[in-house]
Amino acid sequence: MAWRRADGGGRGGRPWRRIRARVLRRDSGLCQHCLKAGRVTAAAEVHHLTPVAMGGTDDMGNLLALCPPCHEAADLANRGAKPRPGFDRDGWPVWPD
């Protein structure tokens, strides 16, 4: 869940909810990363291509509708982290694509 300031501002405030709704409408409620991969998945998150903490804005060109798994992967990539591996039946690590 998005953080909220005590005064109701921040990511959870009304201006953000309006921007978020516009992005989801613009992207037809579909995850844009999944669409590029040929999958149709409902979007539930709005992602900043350039994070606000790194100088990004809430401009429509900086926002993208994503499903939760794609949003988590994009956030990890923005932080320079690698996703954790899964494990095959023999216990060897299997890295996600």
C-alpha cells in the first residue's frame, strides 16, 4: 500500500488517485510489460519509469500501468537489485528471466 502523510497528502492523496486513474484508463487497465511480451494481464499498479526519488515526476509520460509482479520487478530494477532465484527439484538455483 502507498504511504500517506498525516494530512492526507502524498502518494495516497486525491491528486495521486486521479493521476493513477487516468494512467489506468489510458493503458486500458492492462499491464504494459505483459502486453509487450504477448500476454494480456490486468494492471493494478502505476509505475514511475524514473522514480520520484531520482527526480521523476507524476507526468503522464513517466507513468505506466503494470500488474503487481511486473511492478515489483521494475521496482527491484530501479533499485539495482536482482530478483531472487527459485529452485529446481534438485535444489539448484533457477534465476527468473
